[in-house]
Amino acid sequence: MTLSPIAALSPLDGRYAGRLAPLRPLMSEQGYMHRRVQVEVCWFIALSDAGFAEFKPLSPGARTYLLGLVKNFSEADALAIKEIEKTTNHDVKAVEYWIKSRFEARPELRTASEFVHFACTSEDINNTSHALQLKAAREQVLLPGLDGLIAKLREMAHAYAEVPMLSRTHGQTASPTTVGKEIANVVVRLAQARDRIAAVRLMGKMNGAVGNYNAHLSAWPAFDWEAFSRKVIESPEPLGLGLTFQPYSVQIEPHDYMAELFDAIARANTILIDWSRDVWGYVSLGYFKQKLRDGEIGSSTMPHKVNPIDFENAEGNLGLANALLRHLSEKLPISRWQRDLSDSTVLRNMGVALGYAALAYHSLSIGLTKLELNEEALNADLDAAWEVLAEPIQTVMRRFGVQGAYEKLKEVTRGRAVRSEDLHGLIRSLEIPDAEKQRLLALTPASYTGMAAALARRA
């Protein structure tokens, strides 16, 4: 079978491949290999600067060449590593051998080749590579995707700040709000969730087979390997990794930060599921219309339909993302004794989880650009819901000590269609100041929105 998008097992690499092009170089197996080469090169250069008599500082030309292996890493390089792996049956060792093979024409590097992967266990390379992958995906795909949604939603919140809308609590008519205020609620929640994602410290460890620097100290017992490891991990790229040092681990980094990150992403996704369902409902009520696209079809048999498919796709993909993210966050912090391999295959699916999230952000972004406000539908709903003014009327009655305020309004409104005349008759009969009567008589469902507009503009 020819390997093409239409033959892909996963829709992320098939139907939706084009939408995930920015994520693929970061979270694919090629992206994983790229980060492994980066970690090995950083460790190798740092060892040359550690002051060991057996490994002198590398020349500027050698450093430039090594950093070039990282900067210019290509698909051909990844395939060459895979070819080596056919013999080694070990992916990290294949990376080590590939790097050493790049030293053949450079005597300075060839002489020092045994310092590639020196004192490292595979997990020293893997855990830091995973952190670098997540760092790149967070900075280049996830946060920009969320930032784009937040910016668009904020724009809508401000634009529709004063457009009144009937609320529905428990599915029943309730105190009016504005369209902008309801969108502002999402903006504030999503911005907070976004900041939590950005705040997670991405951890890395390089401390040997069981986390105690055993091999390191066997070579140079008096050397401060912990400080050296911290420097490599925390120094900025390209000579460091730009991560946060993890001082305590077994063979694997504990992955607690991963659980924190994935939980934070899932929380943002849950907010967006909530929003996707609400927009779906507003489209169903007619509050929003959707811009038409030439040639687009909503149903194979019902030509009138314009379906809210972008929000439906987003909801489905956010659910898939969260199912995987939650499994990752629950499974990864657990390892039998000092090491088991049950995390290895799971970690290879990080890109799948993030892919479904990125796909959903894209769908939402497209969907939001199609929405057009239908103020006629909004106003019609408000004009048919005079019962919502029972709340302000009885609240003013209570202010002025009118006994049985709630009960009087309940008698006029509960379980029946309420007309403006019904409420106005009650208002005129009240023993309250005339100015208050006039204020209540002037009130309409569309004008009873409290601070909604101000809150929407402030978001």
C-alpha cells in the first residue's frame, strides 16, 4: 500500500494532516530523534568544558559543526538513525552511533567520540528530549492556538457588550444578560487556564541509571556532577536545554510535571467544550447565523441546512484530546520500582493528544469567523419573556417593605404566559414611591441586563 494521507490509520495524519503541519516536526518520531541529538550534543560539548584532562575544550569549528547537526537535522538523518536501529534494536543507541558516524571525517571529534553518551542512561536522553518536545509544542502550537481564540473571543465580547440576550437557567427563561457578557465569561476562564499551562515548569534529569550519579562518580569521584547536570539542563539553548532541573528521580524523571501540564491543557479544553456546546445551542436558537460558503453543503438531502459543524468537530476532538491527556496524567507518574517500560509507548502518544487539541482549536477558530449575530431572534425571545421582570419588581417591593412580594409575583407569573400589561397593572397598584413605579414601568426585558455590558467591556 502506498503511504499517503488517505491510507493513514490516524485521521491526524490522514484527513486532517494539513492542519497539523506545525505540530508534526515537533511531536513526531523524527521530532523525538531531533531532540535526542540535541541533548547528546549539549552533554558532549559541556563535558569538553568541564575541565577534565582527558577531554580538552572543543575548538570553535567543532562546536559549530556539532550545533549544525542539531540545527540542520533532517528527515534523511532520522531515516539514517532508523536504519542503524534495525541492527541495534535500541533507539537511543542508534542515535549515539549516528552521532559518532558524523565524526569520521573530523579527527578532533573522532578522538573524543567515547564521550558521546558518557555516563548516561537512555532515560537521561529521553526525559530531556520529551521535555524539549513539549516545550516547543507549548510555545509554537498550543499557546498560540489558545491566544488566537482568546483574542477573537475578546473582540466579540467587546463588540457585543451591549446586545441584550435572554438567559436560560435550567433551560428556562431567566434574568437577561448580553451576548458580550456571556462571551466574556469564556474569555476570562480561558485566559486563566492558558496562564496555568504556560506556568508549568518543564523538568529534566541527567543523573544516571537510578538517579544517583553512580557511573559519573566512578570516573571522576571528586567532580560535582549534580551542579554540572543542573547547568546543562537549566542553561539556555543552544548550549543548554533551557529546562528546570529535577534533583530527585529513579531511572526515569517522575513525570509529575507532565501530569500537571496535561491536566492544565485538559482544563482549558473542558472550558472550550462548554463553549462549543453553548454556541451550538445559540445557533439552534437562531441567536447566531453562519456565513455561507459557495459550494458548501449542510446535508445530503436537506439543502436548507447550514450546520454548526466546526463547533461539533471541536467538541469531539477536545473530548478525544482529554481522554488521552487524562490517561497520560494518571499513568505516567507511576513506575514499578526504579524503572519499567510501561511509560515508553504511552509517551509516544503525547503528540496524538496534543494533535487532537490543536485540531479542535483550529476548528473553533474557523467556526468563530463564520458567526453572524441575529439581533432579530434575540429581540424576539426577549419580547416574549416579560416574566423575567418578576425578579426586579419583587426586589423593589421588598426594598419598600411590601409584604408577600415574592408570592404576589409568583401568582401573576408562575406557569403562564406573562404580558407587559399584567406586570404594569401590578406595578401601578403598589404602594411605593411614584418615581420607583415609573422606573419599573419603563423597564423591559431588553433593558434589564444589570452590569453585563460593563463587565463584557472590562474582560
